[in-house]
Amino acid sequence: MAPFGLGKQKTTVGLDIGSGLIKVVVIDHSQEEPELTYVATTPVLADAIVEGEVMDPAVLSEAIKGLFTGLKQKRVVIAVGGRDVIVKRIQVDRMKESDAAEVVRWEAQQHVPFDVEGVELDFQVLDPDGDGLQMDVLLVAAKRELVETKITLLADAGLQAETVDVDAFALHNAFEHNYPEAMEGVVAVANVGHEVTNVNLLEDGVPLLSRDLSVGTRKFREDLQRDLGMSAEDADGILVSGEPRPELQPYVETRGEEIAVGMERAAAFLQAASRDAPGIQRVFMSGGGARVHGLKEALSSRLGLPVEIANPLQRLQVSEGVFDTMDVDAISPLLMLGVGLALRV
């Protein structure tokens, strides 16, 4: 699903503007299978983005410009997310999808917690071939101001938005491409980012619920700084090393508990909305938090479920030399959103 428009391109550039790192991913769609041809990253100045809100657009636009030095493509796919984006499954009377736009917009007024006149809306019918009196619709709403801020930021960097997607759908896109065998049952995908953990629940491959949890690698770093007197650089070094460190374990347990509780609440909400909905059967992790040693095991133990690290490159062809100057094992968990954006055709 690409909520706000998409043009057919042979090469797609995914731009993931995170609060800790900006990532560019380029995928060539000219062959039978998509092929990753370029990856670049750059760190974001502290507090340039806070809780998803752009605080210093000039700094960000300059950082983005630097990533595109030498790249000919200037049209990119970006995403929006956070508290100003709503993804919700609703039911409406069955009708042709072409006739549903007005009805869905009216229904949105009952489900979107902000003025519907100030949002961008889109929807997708989840059971188009159903024969019931009602049909399931996935409603997407994003504050127009949020979308316009991202588009303005791109313009300042000399770029243009080919598509404005939603974080949850881009993550799902990458996950579906790389894990087709996980498109059965109820699966949770947790993208543990710098400030936020985005939890997506899928049932038989359909994204049904998305929740943002206010916990990410920044919280781990602040724990180490506050309690152990570490510098930000030393704390970050521990987090990205992937090595066992006894001083880190208590925070892994605490923050892992927060993520697990968030997942359980999301699953409980889904089950309350549909009595037939089963519980979570598998869990996948991605994002920078996937590199924090012991977090996967803490989540697995707390949830009583298998937890795997999702690799956005698992079934994606990669051009020779793309990762010559990078540690592919260290960088790949960070690319799930960027890959999902660049897979759009």
C-alpha cells in the first residue's frame, strides 16, 4: 500500500529520515528481481528530530544533501509515522472500492482523533472478494502538516517526493518480501529505532494494527549515562558492539519489559476488536535495537515466544560492492524501513 501516490520507476530511492540516522537505499527494478544498488547513511545531530518532530530543518536538509552527492536520482520515497498517523481497521457496508471514498471519509470522522479536514486520507479494502454485507477496510490518516513538513524538507535539500508512505506499511513491505513464509498466522514485527519502537501486528500477511512505543536505543544510552556516568559516545559504543556487557543487562531487562508489555497490549486490543483473532505466534525484531545484546532473548523470555532478527537483505539481490566499506551484519537491521520504501514500484 502506498497511501499518497506513486509513479512507476525503474529505480526507486528510499529515504529513511530517522532521529538517530538518515539512510538512503536505492533499488533497481529493471530486472526480473529487484536489486539493491546503493546504501548510504549519516548520523543526525542530537535533538534535530525529537519525538518525530523536525526541530532543525536546516541541519537535516544539509545532511540529506550530503547523502545525495554523486546520486543522479532526486525523486525519493519517504514515510511518515508517529502519533500524527493513524492506521486502523474499520468496517463499512460492502460496495465497489471506487464508490467507497466518500463513505470512508465520513467514517474517518468517527475514528480519527483529530480534525479530518486537516489530514491526508487513504484506505484499502482488505476483503475485496468477500460476500458479506460489510467489508473490512484499512484506514490510513496522516496530519497534512506532517506530510507538508517532510515535503518542504526534501525541497530544501533539492529533492522531490515521489511517494509519501507510512512507516508501518514500508516496514511491512520489506518484511513481506524477505519472509513470505511468515505471511500466515499472527506475527509481530518490532522495529526498535532511536526514539521509538514501532510494533506492527500482521494476520495472514495483512497489517492490522500499528503502535508506537516511547522506547528506543536512546533510552538505553540515557540509562547508561545517568546511572553509570558514561559519555554518550561510550554508551553508544556498548549498544552497537553486539557484545555481552554485564552493566547493560539490567537495562535490557527493563526496556525489554516495556516493549513486551506494549506488544501484549496491542495484541489484547486486536483480540478485543475481534473475538476470533488468535494471539501472537512469532515475533521479529529490526532497527538499531536489534543490535543490543540480549534484547532478543529478553523479549523471547518475557513473551514466551520465539523472537528472530529480521534481515531486510535475506531475499534481496545485492549488487557487488554495495557493502565494501560497511559491516553488512551491523548495518542490515537498520535498513528495514529504507528497503521497504525502495521496494515500491
